[in-house]
Amino acid sequence: MKKPEIKNRIRRFRFDNDEMTQQELAEKVGCTRQTIVALEQNKYVPSLTLALKIAKLFHTSIEDIFEIVE
Amino acid sequence: MTQLKQRAIGTLIIWGVVLSLFIPLFFSYGGASGYAMDRARILTMAVLFGAGYLLYFYMLYRTRTKDGVISDERDDTIVRKATGAALIITLAYIYFLSITLYEIYRDPGFLPVGWMWFFGYSAVFIGYISNSIAILVMDHRMSGHEEA
């Protein structure tokens, strides 16, 4: 069975929020910039905790940021 | 570069150098049998091993960071996967080395005791080196191209 891919719109949300930098986002959600870089390029799937922190920061739901691509 | 990656590279260099010095030191002048009876070589290797650990702890000290987030859940995931991979590699190494030595020394019926030194040291080196390589591979897989 093929593993479903998780895609996200973090980059879009960053730019919609005063062009927040990757470093700023990383500091606000408590991770490294490298993790944000990896997330935006769909190289890493975040934990539920980190996904919730990102969604909360952008005042939206997880579903608006992350989606499963079958 | 993350602290995890810096330390993986440092560990790989330190133990890679120690291993590359250990191999010729062990196999020169009579191999395992000669090594066990040569106190100078046993002492040299012990000093080399100690120096390796001193350098290793110095590298950990130099790469420590007090400010900002230095490790996060992605690093934890990389370490978890790399540790699992390194364990399998080290176990496989010990298994294949044991079987190889068994096949070589089956007819004589005894094993030169010097091989125990080789087992001990090389298992440590393989453990550290395989863990570092696994961290670098996992880090590469879970990394994107950074923006300028």
C-alpha cells in the first residue's frame, strides 16, 4: 500500500501573514528553521503538536494548512 | 547547519580517523596473535582510543549552543531512525565477523585471543560511524533546499 503524501500551505500562510520569515515562524512554534524548510518542501511530516501550533499561529484549522494527497 | 548534523560530521571524522589508524596498527606484525603479545601496540591503541574519546567530548562541548532552539522533533525523528539503523548495522557486523572468524579458525579449533581486542574496538567504531552516516542520510532525506 502506498503511503499517503501530506502536503501543506505553510509558505502561502507565511506570505499572507506579513511575509513572515521561516526563522520567525520557527521561533514562534518552537522548532528549527531547517524543520520549516523541510516542511514547506514536503520532506518532513510534522507531529500533531507542531501542526496544531502552526495552525494556531495562523488562526486557522489544521485542515486549511495540511492535506492528504492519496 | 543544525547541531545534530555538525555533531554527526564531527563524530564521523573522529572515529573514522581512529579506525583508519587502528586497522594497520592491529594487522601489522603478526596480526591478532602478534597484537595480543605486543604490549606497546596494546598501549598505543588504548591511548588512541582515549584520545578519540577526548576529541569526541571536546567536539560535543564546542558544538553546544545556549541560545535559541537547537534541536526539535525533526532531529528527534532523525536520531530515532538513525539509532535503529546503526543498531542493525552493528549487530550485522558482529554477526558476520563472528561467523567469518569461526570459518577461518574452525580447523585449528582455537581463536587467537587478540581478536577480542579487534571485536571490542571495531564494534565501538562501527557503532559510532554507522550512527553518524545514518544521521547524515536521514537528515538529507528530510531536508529541503534552503532559501537564500
